[in-house]
Amino acid sequence: MAVFAVALIATSAPGQSTFKPTQQELKDAYTRANEFQTRAADATFNVSLTLGWIEGGKALWFREDSPDGVKQFIRVDSKTGKREPAFDHAKLAKALSSTLGREVDARGLPFDAISFRSDGLIGFRVQNESFGYNPTDGSIVKGDTFSPESVIQTETELEPNPEFPAPSLGTWQRSNQGAERVRVVDGQVQIRQGENWTTISQKGSYARATLAPGSDKVFAFRLLPGEHRLVYLLKSAVAGSSRALLEERMYDQPGDKLDDYETWLIDADTKSETQVDLAPI
């Protein structure tokens, strides 16, 4: 595709000197350029979700980040949808402060994911070292207590696949838990039972789902369509023709309403659908 552009040639009139930035001006310009990606990332919010299952699907946890930097870990009951703190953040911060020998802010704990063990410990990792928190007595132990393979990380696709428009789902190892037993067909969630696939949802518009290991509890994203608009392109070089060609395509621009995704829990046994009290991503 040929692109028409107008080139502006900078000239200097007699007696005028060409602008030459100082070393400090150059340094400041490079600093602003290097910091752009960070500033852009800080300007986006709620485009990803970190979560995991608890007790084989009886509940799940997710991390809730607020615009003011507060980080909370939330527990959601798979049957009722009731949400509550996954643990006492203040008590864990106090115990961790003692363990690390430095102050830990309960509003911004120094880890992004947790895992629940069968013995009741809540595992996490700080600076590549694993710890386990005992919510019963408030103690912290060191050791191999964090299970990264149990953590599911979602991230909204920057270039949505029109055939499968949804946040990507995968563990930190990029494997899809339960992928061979759950799928989405025509907006409905299906689970495989033996050799047969059974539809377990009714609401429709689902885009992606994942299954709790050893359970029939399903975590799914439900699409809330945005308003996708067309842009028009003038193709000037057309094979076999001397005439330009007008083309159109979908292209999201700043200010457009993008797709959102609600978070739902589905029980394959009862075929009940429960919406998680979580802002759409």
C-alpha cells in the first residue's frame, strides 16, 4: 500500500543559527521517551486479572487493584458468590514485617499472587523467596509453600481475535488448566463428560472458560460488546488498475467504548451461573 506523505524541509534564513539542543535537553528528552511506556501502563487500569482456585473449586481468590494503589486479595464462594477478604491483610503485614525486618504496608503487600495449601497455609513469594502464612495463629514460615502453577493470569488481548475475542487465560507456566474438559461454543460453556459435551450455561455471550482442577466448577468470561467503528483507507496502488481503492476496517480509537468482560462462576452439576462481584475487565 502506498502512503502519501508531505515532507517539510527545514531551512534557515541568512543570519539565523540552526537549533542545537544542549546535553541536558537531550538527556531530558531521552528520559521522557524511556518513561513513556511506564506512564502509558499507569494510565491503564483493570485490563488483567490474577486469580486461583481454593479447595478444588469450592471457592476462588482474585487480586483486586484500585487506582490509588491499594491491593487486596478477595475470596469468592463458588456456590453463593459471596466475597470477603481472603485473609486479614493487616495481620499478615504485621507478621511479614517481623519476618523481613522492615515495614510492610497492608494496603500494598509485596506480592501479586497467593496459593492455598491443603494444610491451611497461604503461600506467596517475596523477592524469589517463598513464605507461608497461617491465618489461624498469624505466624509465617519460610519454605516451599507457594505453588505458581495454581495461579491463573488473565490479560486482555491488545489485538482481539475476532474468532475468539476474550482475555487470554493461562497459568504462569502458560498451560491451560482443564482446557481439555471445557470449551466455549457459540457463546455457551460446554463441559466434557466422558465422550460427550454438555452445555452448562444459559446466559450466552461467554467467550472463554477454565475449569478448577479435580472439580466441576468453571470460571468464565462473558462478553459485553463495545462499539467498534470503521475507519476508511485509501489504497493508491492497486494491481491492474490506475484508480485508487477505498477500503474499510474495524479500528478502535481513544474514546471508543471497548469490549468488557464480566466474570462468572458456573457449577457444572447444577448448571447454575453466579456473577462474581468484580468490575468488568
